[in-house]
Amino acid sequence: MSSVAASASAVSAATSARPAPARTGLTPEALAQVDKLKSRDAEVRQHEQAHLAAAGGLALSGASYTYQRGPNGVNYAIGGEVQIDTSPGATPQETIARARAIAAAALAPADPSGADRAVAAQAAQMEQQARAGLAAEPGTQTPSAASVDSAAPDSAAPDSAAPDSADPRRLALQRAYDSAPRAAPSLTAVA
């Protein structure tokens, strides 16, 4: 039994002494570059997977990557993107929910890029516009302020809660919401 263990350890020692086949014949500088590319590849893939996981149904496609060939002949991902649907919803409430989901997808990675932060800012602006439109609609509440029991109307509420159509602030908000350009059908979140 000891001879089997000794021969197995000799084989594993001989195997571990050999360099990996992909690294054979590379200079120390090239090996360092391969290590950096491997690290960047793992970071990029993790970043894009975080976008995909958070985007859910808003993702228009899987992640696409930009590659760099290493000195060992292997392609490594050095950048990537996930396309998500950034169009507004059919209603202000749906737009608010979509904007929150877009922002969450954009900021999902541990270290969001500048482009990710820009997408999140656009989503926040879309949510703000939807809230302004919702506030301008008579008899509506924002989703965060909506009551849990909306089936039973509150007959004790005074009519003063209804928005005044002559209120200049509400009219200005409605005009701003109506005149704001709609979001593009898709926006790319880039790592």
C-alpha cells in the first residue's frame, strides 16, 4: 500500500512541476499579462452577469463581450454590455416600476461603471417624470403612497384632496411630462 501511495505522489509531483500547456514557452512578462487578462475576464463576466440577473425580463439579450487575445492565443473578455429595454410603461405607475427595475439592473454590479451610473440617472429621471405625470392626474396617488386597501373608497375624505386644475405647479409639471422626449427603445449598459 505504501508503494502505491509513493508512486501516486511521485506522479502528482512530476505533473505539478510541468507548466500548464497554454503557458508553455511564454516569458515572465507574457505570463503576467495572461494573469491580468484572466483577472479582467472574470471581473467583466461577473459584472455583466450581475446586470443580467437584476434586469430580468427587461434584458433584450444576453451579455456581449469585447475580447483581447492574450500572448497564449486565448481570447479574454475585457469589456461587455447587456442591452435592456428602457422604454416607459403604458401608465405612469408602470413607468415608475420599470424605471426602478432599470436603475436596479444598472447598479447591480459591485462596482458600477460610469455608463452604468448614467443609465441609472436616466432611469431616475424617467421615474421622476412619471411621478410628476401621476401627481397631475386627478384622484391618483404615487405607488409608494397608495393605500393597501384601494377597493373600498374613502367617502370621508374631503374634496379638497382632488387636484386643482388651475394650480400652476401641477399644470407646469404636466406640461413638462407631456413634452419630455420618450426614452429610447433600448439602452446599453456597458461595463
